[in-house]
Amino acid sequence: MSALTERLRGGLVPAVPVPFSGGALQAAAQEAYAQRMAAEPIAGVAVWAHTGRGPHLAAEDRRTVITAWRDALPGKLVIAGAHDITSAIEARRRHADALLIHPQRTDPVAHHDRLSRELPGIAFWLYQEAGGVAYDDDTLHRILELPTIIGIKVATLDSVMTFQRLAGLVRQHADKLLITGEDRFLGYSLMAGGEAALVGLGAAVPKLSAELLHAHRTHDAARFMELSKAVDRFAEATFCEPMPGYVQRMLWAAAATGWLPASATEDPWGPPLDSAQRDVVDAAVRDALDALG
């Protein structure tokens, strides 16, 4: 487990969406997207997560998604979202490296214990509007005390105070990793203790977020400040109201870079967004690429 933790530490793990068109997964676009991502400076990817609409996917589509990513990233991590024992077992059988364990209100400690016996587990503190559970401190301590849990991803969306509190809690578990999921304050969350990033923002122009993590890790303050501003601008254009539309916006962003065909950018479970929002995303992608030089 320590080897897995070290592979994650300091790295970017994009939470990747799934390309759909007409309500059907586009397998060729999925494979091409995975191949493009494989060449980026990432530690791995997260599939079946909130961004990847994991609980909504049909069983066949879930297998198509994880197989495409596992085949494309043989030397990198594939972290699979797991909401029940069936998805955890499937992830193990499909050679995922770890689980991102979806929150559960009923007996969450036993939930994490059981699923993480299949693969090393990452707990998930997710804001409640996205289906998360605000675990109390005692519950979090008990989850982090499980030997099969390697760390926790924290995605509050907009609560710096909550992130700070949880970062302090995780510091009491020296062998556990604090993974930031804070797309809207990614730079600050690293300064506040985040040791890796698992974010939907990395699904397009991942080099921007990866270089931010590298600047933080190498103490390049000037570059860190420059990139933090650029990442914030990108997040402001993609992680905004209506918030469930961020999955659609990241699909559009991937298309704006040429990584996905425009015809394969449907999110069947998201809210309708107008063309003006797509224009904003396209402009944000251009600005993000400019920031990389």
C-alpha cells in the first residue's frame, strides 16, 4: 500500500467523463480519448466516479470504459469509483489499482471496510448536493484507521473552512494521503495540505493542473502563482452553476482540444446547457493552452 501511496503522491488523477452520443457510449471516441490522455503527465485516471457517471452506467458500458483506460494506461493508475460490492469486485476483476469509495450514510465504516478488502480504498468526502455525506470527525477517524484505506479525497466544492478542518484531521493519520478534489480552489488546497489531486478539471488540458502540482512540489513559487491563477480561471468557466453541468462542460473542453469529436460530447444525465456556455468553455480552453505557452 505504501508503494501505491507514493505513486499517487504529488500526482494528478483526472476524473474522466464518458463520451456519449444519442444516449449510446461512443467506444471509438472513448479509446482515442484514453490514448491521448496516456501521453500526459498524470499519475493515472479515475473512472466510474461522479464525473464518469459511474452509478448510472450500464454494466456493459462500465466494462467498456474501464477496459479502454486499463489498456491505454498500463504503467499508470486506474482508480475505479465503487458504490457497492458488485462494482468493487468488478473493478478488481478489471485490474483497477484502487477504489474511490462513494459515500454511504448507513454504516459507512463497514461500507469502507468491506469494499476496500477488494482493492485499496480511498474514502470520499463529497459535497452533499452531489450525493455526498458530511461524515462527522469520529466516523472519519474510524474510516482512516482501516488498514485497507490509503487516504481520502476531499471535494467540498466551496468550503475552505471545511477543507482546512479535514486536512487537520487527516494529519493525525500520518500514513494516509489527503487527496484534493477542489477544482475551484485547487492551488490553495495544495497549500492547505493536499498531497495529490483527483479532479474533474483534469479531464481536459490536464497538463495545466499537472504543472501546478509540479510547481508546488518543487517550491517554484512564481510559477505556482501564475498557474494557480490560470487554473482558477479555467475552473470558473467550467465548474459553475448549474453545477451538475460541469460534466458536459468538461466534455466540451475535451472536444475543444481535439481529444473528442464534437459528436461525442453528450452527457445524458446532466442539465441542458445553451450554446453560450459552450462558447465560454471554448474560450477558457484557449486561455488555458495559452497559459502553458
